[in-house]
Amino acid sequence: MQPIVDTLSDLTNEEIRRYSRHLIMPEVGIEGQKKLKAASVLLIGTGGLGSPLALYLAAAGIGRIGLVDYDVVDETNLQRQVIHGQTSVGVLKIDSAEKRMKDINPFLQVDKYNVPLTSENALELFAPYDVIIDGTDNFPTRYLVNDACVKLGKPNVYGSIFRFEGQLSVFYAKEGPCYRCMFPTPPPPGLVPSCAEGGVLGILPGTIGTLQATEAIKLILGIGEPMIGRMLLYDALEMSFTKLKVRKDPHCPVCAIPAEQVQLIDYEMFCGMPAHDHSEFKASTNGHTEEKKDLEITVTELKARLDSGEDLLILDVRDPHEWEISALEGSLRIPKGQIEAAKNDVLAGRKTPDATVLARIPTDREIIVQCRSGKRSADSIKFLQEAGYQNKLVNLKGGILAWADEIDPSMPKY
């Protein structure tokens, strides 16, 4: 394929010395390094995938790198987000990342966007860059990145990670399929847990993120065979790589129509889930849009009620290995997956072991439902209501993390 970047920039003697191991490769050489210097790449996210991406693209000599992220560094990030360190805890991720990137390569231009990526700003943010790299972990943003790249005619270097598995592809509608050709619609809300819910092997984003950086450099230089029209599946436990063919869908609602006709939509509504941790997700009911109105209780309110002697039932819907880390005393512990399976059995009229799970959950008293941060508990409340529960079900806002932050600082966080 043709290189993404055609304009060249001169190299200084210092840059020639810095990139000497590139320059002696005939596939790169002086001309290739000039293309890297002239190139611009936008990274969506500076977390697990964004860390190796930012480090290696900066070291490789990409002239301009944009960072889109509005989160701050947390200690739980450090197990996998290697661009950040202990001294960066509490610091904006884009500031932490820029400092490390500039230490690696002082010739680099870093553009920082301390904003969530939305339908309103995506086109403006993407427009100045040659290559867009998706380092996020939620479906609304993945669909938004795809559609904006199709509309602007830009390559989308895609990666995703979960537990021990990763995926990699390049979606470039000019030369092959887009993300929607492979995934026309998102999975049902709650079916695919996030890394915060299901965990991720710390080294996994290093593997996939480095592969994404490799694909970006191949696109810029116009060398090798980019992963356009192919999906790489990586299993760390088996140390196996599997490649799948991805075909362009002639009826794709996005890349099968003229680019100028592509319209960005409300991706949170489309996916039925929030795109950002700090956003107010709105759900659709009978064609109308309204804020979710699940009953919630704060950890401070729960502590006060417990201290007053109220006999409250706390239902912990995390997985058993999480209970070993921390748990509220006296809580009833049933994983969300078992509650969902039981609900499905009840609705299907099946009498299975899963259905008996519900017998442990009373129908005649108020229940405080709790998980790690509040997402799985909200899902579990929905499942119980669908199974016929009409008693008061209250979501613990912020979950056990909020309890550790505000009530019991001695409790371990994860």
C-alpha cells in the first residue's frame, strides 16, 4: 500500500544519530525516518494500550502525537499502564504520559486533549492526524472512533484486551472493511465485562499495544502487509496467534455509503452503556430518553443506617476471588453471572440449579446490592426485577471501592 505520509521533513544531525538503527534498514532509511518525523498520530486513551503505544511511537520518531484522555493516574493502573509511575498517582494521565514521552524523545510534539471523546468533538480532534489509534476499552467509543475514521477517510488501528486475550486489526474503509463490517451491532449491555470488572494480565496490553504501534509505523512508511481485512487473535495462556479474514460488508451502514453521508450518532444509546466513567448515561424507554433512575444509596448513608441498627441485607454480586480481597461483613454473596443465569431460567420456565439461586434472595425485604464500583450491582438489580422481584432493591453507589475510600481506609482496594 502507499504510505500514509508523503510530505518529508529534514533530519538534524542529532536526529540522524538518534535514529541510526532505523536509518541502516533499507525498509526505513533516511526517507522513511523523514516520513515518521512528518507523521501525526492520535492516541485515544493513555492507559493499558496507550502506554506502550505512546512510548514506542515517541521513541520511533513520530513527529506529532496527540493524546485524548481525561482521567488521572490511580495506583490500580500501575500494574499494566507502564508509562505512569508511583510519583504520577493523582496526576492527569496526559500530563504524566507527556513527561515520559518527552524524556524519551525531546524532539516530539505532544498535543494534549483533556476531554472525553464524544460525537461533538471527534471530527475536530481527528482531522489534523494521519493515523488514529484506538486504545479504549468500551464499545461506544469503539463505534465512534470507527465512524469518525470512515467519515474522514483515516485508518483506525484497533486493539482490545481482556484477561489473557487480545485482538488487533486495522480498519481502513478506503482499502478494506471497517469495524462495523465485523461487528455491525454491539453485544447486549453487561454481556462483555470491562477490564475493571474481569481483570487483565498486566503484560497483555504491552503485547497488543506494541503490535498496534507496529501497524501504525507500517502504515506511515507504506511497508509490509498491514492488518487491513484481517483480525489477529492472541491467547497469552496458549501463546497462540490466530488470524481471521474480515470481509467488507457491501451493506455496511457506515462504510458502504459515501463518506460525506456518514453521521455520528449517540453511541451510548446505540450500545446501551456509558462511554465514560464520569458521564451521566441516559437510557431509552419507549422511544424517549431519560436519565437512569435506579435507587441508589451512598456508602455514608449505608454506614449510618447500619450503625442505627437497621437489619439490612447486603447482596454482594462480585466474583468469589474478589470476596477474598475484601468484603462487607455479613453480606450475602452471589455472583452476578449466577443471578443472570437464574433469571434466564425463570423466564424460560426451566427448573435448573441456577434457578434455585433466587431462593437465597428474599422477596419481602429491602436489599442493598453491591459490587466493586456500582456497575455489576446495577445490572443485577435489573436481572432481579426481570425475574419478578418487586421489593426495594438499592444500588450501593461506588461499591466497595467507595466504602474503602470513605468508610474504611484500611480495606484493600483493587
